[in-house]
Amino acid sequence: MPSFQFKALQMDGTMAEGRIEAGGRQDAFRQIEGRGLRPISLKESGGSSPAPAQATEQKAGSLELPWKSRKVTPRMLENFTRLLSSLLAAGVPLSRALVILTKEASTPAAKDKWKEIHDLVIDGMSLADAMAKSPDTFPRVYVAMVQAGETGGFLDVVLNQIADFQAREKELRSKVMTAMLYPAVLLFLALGVLIYLLVFFIPRFQEIFTGFGATLPLLTQVIVGASELIRHYGLYVAAGVGLTIYFVRNWLVSEQGRRTWEKIILRLPVVGPLIARFAMSRFCRMLGTLLGAGVPLINGLNVARKSIGNQILVDAVANSIERVKQGDALGPSLSDCKDLFPGSVLEMVSVAEESGRLDQELVRIANVTEGDLDRQLKTAVAFAEPLMLFLIAAFIGTIFIGMVIPIFTMQDYIK
């Protein structure tokens, strides 16, 4: 009778290991479950077999449609974050909470990912490090905030904050999509009309004026030139655009490309300040929460700076941390990051540091900043739709004017 070595979870969430003899793998599973254990892995002497959850998922996977997505969606991640926060707040051990979430996953993609995180945690890895191995699912800011929660011992609170942040981001994205829907439809129709004009109508229009020996205005010549480019080299233009998008996307994924792009974004007139204020809010909230939990200032700074998200700003804060290590106060040290911390915020941080209530003041600054940002974003979304309509009207109007101007001069050539 073969012998099997197993790892399983006990009812209290602790790990149990042992060896049993069974007639086969299924028999071994039944014996483990009969002991009140939840099997994690099962290895036969001289070989290994997949874990029960994996075996079940592989069997179910044969029924999946081949084109079904295997990606964890933002909605799945938000549900996972909020449920994990609730379970931890209720006193459920982390390993057991991950088992529950794996079991209740709604899709095979989520089940695979949650089980992967669970297995890494069971092997002794921290939750943040386990999530960092899946950057496509867990963004860097997400992992940094989880690391802060693990460091300070308030993981359930941080996860709840992440879930709230994801919900606000989802709501904002929904508002933007709703505001852009009507202009997007108009833009699509306008592009269709434009392509028809450039390919079919303008060439005939050009022949008429050529017959009269007329000289077209500069704007009309530009439109005619665009028409000839699309008609004769349209496929090459499309291929060039596709290759450009491909190479730019790969460049943005690289370290140098990402830093260059983040630097450009910070220099934009409206978007840059908004991104910097979002980053400052996350940094202040995370640092204030860490300090309130008793984490030393230097450790809190090293963890909180990772929650900023923008690597350019992260590097700037790293220089400030070096000043704090040398004995400088936090407020003057952060003054090096002028793009991140306004003068008023630095003054409030300095006063709070002197009065011994830095943690409370940082959280208050984060709350006030987030309230201001919400109002600014609502205003920006309200202006986005009319702005898009104006740009589309200006674009189509330019094409129309370029085609109509020569008509008014046609009578002179006829005479």
C-alpha cells in the first residue's frame, strides 16, 4: 500500500503535516478529511501529485470555454480585499481566511490566484511579498499598503481602506465613462464620415477644380493631401500606427520608459498636480496610521513612501528620509519634495511634530485633501463632455470649411 505525505489546515487555521497509507490518492484525501483537516498538498513516496484544489480545478477547467478570460478583474480584486478585511477583523486567521476566499471565488481565474497567494503564505512568505509576485493582479500601491498593514499590525484596517479606495476609483471611472459615452459615439460617427469624405468624395471634388485649372486654398490642399495619403498608403499608415503603439507600450513597461512617462505626467498643467495630491494623500494617511500604531518614524517613512505610486516622487521622498535619519525634523526634510508637499502642508506637519500629534494631523490632512480632490474631479468630469463635443465640432467644422471655401471661388473660374 503506497504512503503519502500531506500538509493540511486544522480547524484553528494552523498547519498540520503527517504521513498516511492509503490505497490511492482519492482514498488519502478521504482519510485526511475524515480527521477534520483541510488538505493543502499531497505527495506520494517517490513522486508527487497535485493538491486537491488544483486537481478539482483542472477537472473543472476542461469544461471552460477556450476563449474565457483567465484574468482577475478589478471587481474581483475589490471583493477579495473587502472580504479579507472583514474576515481578519472578525478574528479569522489569515491562512484560513484565504482558504475561505479561495473556496468562494466566483471564477476559475480568481480561484487560481487566491490559492496561489494562500500557498505562498503557508510556505512562510508575507502577504505583501506573495502579492508582489503577481503585479498584473496587485498594483504596486496595493502591495505597499498591505505591507504597511502587516508592519503595523492593522492589516484589516488597511485592506478596508484599499477597498474604499478601489470603490471610489471605480465610481470615478464609471462617471468618466458615462460622460464620455455620448461624445465617443459622435467621434466614431465623425471618423466614419471623415473617412468616407477623404476616400470617395474629395477625389471627385479635386477633379472638378483641376478641370477648371483652379488653385485650391492651403487648407483645402492639406485636406486633399490627407485624402491621397489615405487612398494610396492607408494600409501602410495603419501598420505604422500599430507598430508605433506596440513599441511605445513596450517602452512604457521598461524602467526607463516608466520613469520618463511619470516625469512627463507630473509636468502636465492640470493632471500633474492632481496626481501629486493623490500621492500626498496616500502617503500622509499611511504614515499617520503607521505612527498611530506605534511604528517608528523611519520605518513608517520607508513603508509609506512605497504607497505613493509615482517612482519620481518615491525617489524624492527617499532623499527626505535620509535627512530624517541624520536628525532633521520631518517638516523641513519633506520640503525637498516641492511637487508633492505644498508649503501649507509642510507647516502643518512641522507644528504637529512639535506638539506630538503628528499621526493625527497626517490623517486629518489626508481626509481634507481627499475631500478637495473629490470635488475637483466631479467638476472636471462635468466639463469633460462639453469639451469633447467642442473639439469634435471644431474638427469637423475645419473639414467642412476647407471643402466649402473653394466653392465660393468657383464662379470666378467659370467666368
